[in-house]
Amino acid sequence: MRGGDVLFVMRAARRTCTLLLSLGLLLAAPSARSGEDSQPIFRAISSEVRLTFYATDHNRNVSQLQRDDFAVVDDEWVVRDFRSFGHCNTENLELVILVDGSESVSPQYGREVAGLLRLLSQSRVTSADRVSVIAFSGLKPSLICGTTCQNSSTVPELLATRANGATPLFDAVVYASQFIATRPDPEVRPVLIIFSDGEDTVSIHTDRSAIQAALARELQIFSVDLNSSPSTGSAVLRDMAEVTGGRYFLFSDSANAVLSSIVDDLHNAYLVTYRLPSRRAGFHSVSVLPTHNLNFQFRSRRGYYYPRALE
């Protein structure tokens, strides 16, 4: 593998917690598939990759990671020389919660909404955070409340509804990604929490399209599995979380555990930036590996998309 040849530049400006192509990123909404799966198109002009990641040692956060403790593998390139590295500083959340209201989760629906309300009532979700709730069932997702759901009287209305209809999970993830794209803010960390059984039955988008849309918006997914036992939907939810650098939970885990995990991630994240090693169009895989202490484990999103030449 070829080592990255990057000049280290210390940055005094405030760091933001995103993995993006720094000079620009445009998201084009995915189209419905016809015959073959249609995929979202992401376009960018870039010279730098910014990667947020988390470090643990025997499941404990590593608070004093050094720049020579890890290397980034970007496709076939090993990057050791970074433009900047340090703790990631993000104060506020862009928290979007997807609530599965389909018939397949009917037995758990009441507990699902109750767990959501408990989550929103936690003191760790502040008035400065932007909290939105999107429900999905039938043919399409719908926005229940936006930006200030923790202070909204509209969310309890979910308790008065019954779970029914099909499950457009993948469409809901794309919808949430597009919703976040309309309100970009480099000082706010985008997080998606999904309450679902993962069994999509009607979406016009694929699971791959949904993951691509989330990656393009730097959207970290925390999935809460409503299944009583492992299923194909469980695997979908786990994959969404792992690919985007989030976490997967069982419904038996408490809402407090979900929220605590998000807050812990925000407080213990690292940000590294490095020169784009290759302008090859398409998906660039990314991983963070230990260089000295093999007990270190790293969690990050699995890659980013670099576009074809702009027309």
C-alpha cells in the first residue's frame, strides 16, 4: 500500500465534526427505481477529507489518543501524515427520530412511542438542540414535528394513532437525509435514531440508496431494533448503524441507554483531516487502524463518495 504524502497544517479555527469533501457538497435527491435500482448522485469539489471517529480500549473510551496511535486507510492508500487532528467539538444536535408506524410493529407501537417520549424528556436534550420526528407507514414518511419537538405538544398525538400499513423504511431514511440537507449547519451534529423492525415492504429506494443518502449528509445512525428475535430486518438495522459509524440497539435497551450513547460519542469523538489521496470517482472505503496498541478499536463511517467530473 502507498503512504499518503500530506503536509501537516495546524488549524486554529474551530473544528466541525463531519466527514465531507471540504470545498463543497451538493446532494441530488434520489429518483425512483425503474428496472434497475436508481442511486443518489452526490457531487463535490474537494482537496480534503474530514473524518470523525471514536477510539476505545477494552470498551472504554480513549481520552488521550495521539496522532501516531493510528493510521487511516483510504482505499489502497495508508495515510499517516494529517493536516489536523484533535478532539471534535460539537455542542448541539440535529436529532431526527424515525418512528415506524407500520402494521408489522403494531404489538410494540405503544412502547415504541412511550420510549420516544421518554427520550425527548431527558435533560440531555436541550432547547438548543434541533429535534424532529418523522413517522413512516403506508406509502410514504411524514414529518410529525420539526426542530423543537422536545417542546412540542404534537408528539403525544402519536399515542392516539394505531400502527398500520406498509413499511417504507428506506424511503424514510432518504426523506430524513433530504430534510437535513435543507438546513445545513457546520456547528450542529446530525444524528438519526430509527425505531423499527427493519422490514421494508414498499420503498421505491433500496437499502443501498438509503445508506448512500445518509453518508452524503454525514448522518450518523443509531438504530433501535423492535424485533423480539433476530430477523433479516435486524441485519438491515445493524448494517445501517455500522456503515455510518453509529450503533445498534435492541428494543430491550432503554431509551436512556440510546441517548447516553449518543452523548458519550459526541463528547469522545476525534476529528482528523487529510489531503484527498485520490480523485477516483465513486465510493472510497475508509478505516482507522491502530499502529502500536492493538487493543485500540476504532469506529467511523466506512467511506465517502467522490463524484465523477462535474459537467
